[in-house]
Amino acid sequence: MTSFWQDRRVVVTGGAGFLGRVVTARLRAAGADVMVPRSRDYDLTVPDVAEALLAETQPSHVVHLAARVGGIGYNQAEPAPLYLSNLLMGTYMIEAARMAPSVEKTVLLGTVCSYPKFTPVPFREESLWDGYPEETNAPYGIAKKAHLIHAQVNAQQYGQRFAYLIPTNLYGPGDKFHPSVSHVIPARIKRCVEAKERGEEKMDVWGTGRASREYLYVDDAAEAIVLAAEHLESTEPVNLGTNREVTIRETVELIARMVGYDGELVWDPTKPDGQPRRRVDPGRAEDLFGWRARMPFEDGLLNTIDWYLTNRAEAEREP
């Protein structure tokens, strides 16, 4: 821990969310004065709201985590607002930060969904523009890629300082378990717990199970964001991951065992798998600002299950 954050003010958009709460806690523990704008007070999809927010708070740093997100089902049902809301929030925040005299650096969170559908594994940042994203992820992924270009041209023309980070699939305590927004790990934890409680002999699972994902524990991601805000001086995107690839089948089977559900898993190949494979090369993060993920997947998964079982009402609350 350094003294860098002592007496600095940071605006964390999305700071009340899953990842944002952990980032906010880390910054406050390091001595920062953190302001967390709530969407009911600051709708960042509306012109001039971001400028007003930064004029009122005068932060030295902006960490933009606010996003509209969901799983495959949500992505298929709401692609237009998914694209537009994310595009506008990031666009307005980047411009507001550029124009605010107090802001030294802006941290932007991209998404692994921005990578092309068929990207050589492990994903390297140089591959980001080599093809179109997987179709169900494309609206979200392309909106996030637009923020990278926006930040890069602002850096070139105006000298704006920023960090652009691309995390793999996040998980951990505090995750979102409501069906409208949950991703694979919280969705399967909830379903396995319910199937066990109801004594179900079979449980349906979307897809073939052959697709793979790489999971990043929320505390590891938060550590990377805070380190990058302090140390990263680059206009290039930076992957955040563990360099460990786990199939969806392995993920669900592991969750079932940990929860104690011993019924049959029935895979439905008529449902989409999403992107076929995901595993990133996290070497640039270690080279540029000394970050490496530390949480073993099995330990992080147990922590997530324990948190869910203890906080089910909070975890399942509708967003």
C-alpha cells in the first residue's frame, strides 16, 4: 500500500455494484475520498449529466464501471438498449473527464466479449480487431470497443490519460443472482441449490457444455483496477485474467458437487453456447503494473457459494 491515494478524490461510476463495491472499499482503505454516483441521481445516458457530476465532485481520478449487463438470455432479448446505454454512458464519461480540469486519469473497463468470436487462444490484446464478436455478445462488446477508440484519439489529440482494462468473466461474493442479469456461475449456483432443495432428479442446462470460460475473482479484478489507476501509463488495452480455461460442463459439474446436488445434468444443445472459447494472456498486466491474479478458482467458487447461501435475499434481489 502506498500513500498515492491519500487525500485524492475518486468518482467510481457503478461503485454500488458487484465489482464497484470492492473497488470502492480498496480505494477508501488506501486513503482516497470516493464518491459513488447513483443512477437515480445521475443518469449517465443523458447529455451533460456526466459533466455536472465531475464539476460538483472535482475528482483527480474517474473509474468508470457503470454498465448495463446480463447473460445470454438478456443479451438476446434486449440488444438495442444494451448497446445504446453502454455506448452513451462511456462516451459521456470519457468526454466529461477530458474536459474536467481536476481529472488526472480515467480508468475504463472493457469486456472480453469484445474479442472476435474465433480468437486464437490465449486471447492477446493485438487480436481485438481481428473479427466480429460472438453474435449474442456483439452489441455490448462493440459499445465497449468504441470507448477504447474514443480514449485513444483523445489521448492522441488532447493528451487525456486513461487505462483500458479487459477482464474475463467475473465472479465472487456479491455477484448478481437474479435471472435477468446473472451470468453462468451465479445462475448455476442458484439453480443447483434450488434443484437440491426440491429433490429434482434432473436439471436442464443450456448448450452443449463444450464452450469454455476463464473466471476472474472479483477481489483480483478490483486490485488490478486500483493498481492500473495509479501506475498504468499506456493507451493500449490490457487483459485481466488467470490464464486458466474451464469448460461450461466442468463449471456446472463442479458447482453441483460443491452444492451437493447429485441429480442428472441434461444438456440442451438447441440453446446457444455463446463464444466457443475464452482464455486471455494476462502478461501485459504483469509487465506494465505488476498485477497477477491470486485466487484459486475452486476457493473462489466456494466463497461465492457460501456468500449466496448466507445472503440469498440480497443476492436474488431484482436490479
